[in-house]
Amino acid sequence: MLRISGDIFYKRNGLFVLSERQKFPTITFETSLIMKQRPKVIKQLTPFNKGNMGIGLVFVGAICLTVWSVNIYRETIISTEYLFLVSLSGAIIGLILIPKFFKSSYSKAWIVLLSLSIGAGIFYFALLYFNKTFSEKEIISKEFKIVKTGTLGKGKFGICFQPYANINFNGTEKQLVFNCNFEKTIKNYSKVSATYSKGLFGFFIIKTKQLKL
């Protein structure tokens, strides 16, 4: 062993070699410093908690239910005023309950927006779904005069401009959507033969529909 100016050399194969500890003194210190600071950096970059995850999942679920309920709405004879009132009631209840069940770190404005959307979406779906699911078994058949025809927008994932026919359902104008086979011929029809039943909340549900000349 040989010491020169504080450095320690060991004799190896006839040569003096600098001690490994003397070669990399700062590397060990820097690595140790990085390892100590890493948890703090990760904590700052990921403000995640169970409340955020919970309210996020419920929000996604509410959006899915709302999309599902659009198809039910197309079969339901209901005024948009009822849907608005029910959705508004759900939004208010959601604003009251959601923050109590989910302790989120999101901003207050974001929590309010999520709570309103969740409440409105769930109530909108519940009204239409339970009205249809628990409708009466009695089926009524009737022909309705078409008051207007046209096509809906194709959309990004649509395969056609989906045709529709508006009928006068006992004083309420209702839009009925048909499959793409009638895209070019929907304007030739004058009536719709439909079967329907009364829903749980009193709103009629269209069971079947057929275009008539």
C-alpha cells in the first residue's frame, strides 16, 4: 500500500492502483442523494388518492349510462320538460352527496362540475330505464300519420345518414329512427304502424314500428 497526497494506492500485479473508494467518492454520495429525493419528486408529480379514483370511475359510469339511455329515449314518448326537471333534480342531489362520499383533491370547480354531471346522468338514465323495464304487459297497436321525414347526421363512425319519421303520437310529436335501408325511400311513406305499452311512470314505450305507404 502506498499513500500519496491523501490518496491510497495498492500494489496489484506489480503496479500501484488507486483505491476504488478513492476513485468514486462523489458518485456514491450523488446516488444516495438522488435516492433520497426520488420519493419527494414522485409525490409532487402524482397527487393521487382514492377519492380522485372513485369520483373518476363514477363519472365514466354516468357517461356510459347516459349514452345507453339515448337509445331508450328514442323509444319513449316523453316530453323534454320532464327529462330536464329530472336531470336538474339529479344534478342538485349529486352536488350534495358526491363531495361527501368522495374526498377528492381536485379543485372545487372541477368537483362541482363532476358532481352535477354524475347526478344528472344517473337520474336521466334511471327515469328512462325503469319506465321501460317495468312497463305494462298489455300491448297496443295503432297507425300514426307521418308529419315529417328526414335523415340524421352521419357522424364520425356512422355508416349512413340514418332516416327518421316524425309522427303525431296522441298530440305529442315523436321522432322515430329507422335503419339505413330506408335512407333513400323514407320520404315515400305516409304512416307508421306501431305497437306500444304504458311504462312504469306513465310514459309510453314503442315496442315495434313499421313504415306504411
